[in-house]
Amino acid sequence: MTINLKNLLNPNTKTSKMGDFQELKGIKGLSISAVSADLYENGRDDLSLFYFKDGAKYAALYTKSNIVSESIHWNLKVKNKSIKALLVNTKNANTFTGRQGFRGLKELSKSLSKQLTLKLAQEPQGVRDIVDPSEIIFASTGVIGDVFPTEKIKERIPYLVQNLKDIQNKYVWFKAASSILTTDTRPKLAFEECEIGNKKIKISAIAKGSGMIFPNMATMLAFIFTDSSIPSHILKGLLSKNVDTTFNAITVDSDTSTNDSVMIFATGKVKNSKIYNIVDPKLKGFERALHNVMLNLSKQIVADGEGAKKFVTINVIKARSKQGAKKIAFSVANSPLVKTAVAGADPNYGRIIMAIGKSKESIVPNNLTIKFGKFTVVENGNQIDNYNEEIVKEYMRWNAIEINIELNMGKSNFTVYTCDFTKDFIDINADYRN
């Protein structure tokens, strides 16, 4: 990958250059462990545990696919507004596994609840508490249809619990973020600080995603952790409100996964002033920070798209409606012809016109303006006079480019983030299970 993330991520983040990772800070009330269950048969970390000793309020959004992971089926049956643990495995999606996959989760929840309860009993203060299986949720990612490796995971649960650590530095976060990857080339992390009232709040988050990325939401997992005191229903509202312009504004290959999950957990260790509803003014700073984290992770996922060499931002502006702008932006972003032209540094605006047309959104061709970055190529429905393709072609060789489409029909805008299609994309997916 040659993409430099410096200008792609939110300006408030600390990511500075390729290879640098944000230094996430600890979230009080959260312990993390990442180990190998040898699911890949190469010793890499592939199993992670996020443990909330005193519980955490949580909310989640899942894929809109009609076929979903048994892990999602399990989570939807959990009615507790506070949970104690999240167990994540990679290599196996636990999808299309039916009763075997669901029974596996039931068995793992019992084993994990027992080990966590024993851990509590062994603490110096002798905590007499029980972690119930119904306080445990799951996330899985990997190959669809393979038998869920219940026994291999179960064997590692005692070691996983034994290795739980409070989060003190970025390397623990890095280890956890690395343990959830599949075809990703690097872990994805984001951090923000804000205030609720006069209390400082931390938000730390990790994600995975590289291929099968398209809204509702993508083959991605994103886990967001905060030490704030916010009820579950408000967390859910904040996720729903901000997902549209972040995780649901990205695409790599137009394929929606069966396992997409975005989760947020609030440990309540910072006793901020009470939040009454999602429009509470005290939430403004928190929501802004949350959006920054979600957008940061979303962009990192696109920048790490399978085989990607270029990060592409598509802005559709002056549309009749936001929905219409979004439809056109995704039509362009998902076009294989547009994405391969970008890979070849070819400023072929005809492919963009084709993609706008196939969106079936009503437009006025004579109003259309198209720009590659700051370079206008089409204005008022016609190629500009004295068009210099060589200058635009030079711009198209950049690692990060913008395609700006002005419809000049209204006041609504939408931005979609995507990447190019290269030969590497074919190689990665042809060998995915090997």
C-alpha cells in the first residue's frame, strides 16, 4: 500500500504518516486480551476479549443482509442493557453454520462466564459476583460456511481470561486491533477526547475491514469504547445518527457482508452530568468526537481496501435531495470502469457521466460540472475549452484524488469514500481461502 493517510483522516487526529498509529488511551472499566487459537494455523492472534468488570452500557448496528452471522443472531437475543464481555474471533464468520454455530456460541458463553466468575472470586477484595452467559456478546469475521471452530476457541478461553490487561498504552490496543484482521494489511485505530459538562471523556476505537465493503454496512467490525455515563438508548441514537456519513458512506467493491457490526460501549467510570435525550446540548462535544472517530475508522478501511493504491473522495453537490446525491455518489464509486480508470490514472470523465446516468436520478445534463480535484473538465454539460488532459492525468497519479460532481439543481450534498480497483484485488480474492 502506498497511500499516505496524512490528509485522509480527520484533522483532529494524531495520525501523521504511513506506518504511524494513534496512541489510544485507556478506558477505565475495560480490560483486553488477545491470543491465538491457531485458527489460521500460523500462530497469529485471532481471538480477543473485551471485558467490563462492572458492566458497560452498549448499543450496536448490524448488517442489513438477509443472511447474517450466528453471532448477530445471538446478540439480538441478548436483552440486557448492560453487558460484561465481548468475544471476537477472526478466520471464521460463523455464518451459514446454523444450529452448530449457534450452539457453539452457547457453549462458549458458558465457558467464558465460568472463567470470568472465577477471576472475580480470585481478586484480592474477593468480589462475589457472577458473570452470566446472557451478559456476553460475540462478533465474528472470516470465511462464510466453514464449520465454527468451537473447541479450538473454547480451549483458549482460560488463557484468554488469564491474560486480560487494563489498557495502559497503544501497544495493547495495537495487539487487539491486529487480532481481528482478515485480509487487512494493517490495524485500524482512532482516539478522541471531549467534555460532557466539565468532565473529560475519552473515546478509543478499533476496526477491521478491507474487502466486501459497501453500506449496510460492510464486511467490517468496529468497536468503540468510552468511559462516559450514557444510557444505551442514547448510544443507539448517536450511532444511528452518525453512521450515515461514516460507515455507510464507504465502498470498496459494492458487496455487503453478513457480519457487519458497529458497537459502542460506555463503562460509566466518568460520572458526567445526566443525559436526558439525544438532542441534549451537553452531548454536542461528545457527538462531534464520536463522529470524528467513526469517520476516521471509515477512511482507514477504504484506504486499506483490497489491492488499493488510491484513496478516492467523491463529492456530489447542489443536488435536489441528499438521497439523490448519495445515490449518484455511490453509482460513481461502485463503477468498476470508474475505479479501473482511477487505477490507471486515466481522467476519462465519460465513465463518470455513464455512472451518473445509470443511477437513474433525474438530472439536467446541461447543468453538469465535473472536476478532478481543482481541475474542471466539464462545465455546463460540455467539455471545457482548451482542456489539457495531460495536466489532469498528472493529478490522477496522486495517491488521494477527489471527483467533484456539481448537479446545480438544489442545495443537498453527499460525500462517498472509495478506492481504485487494481490487479491485486483479483489476486487477493482469487486466493482468499488458500
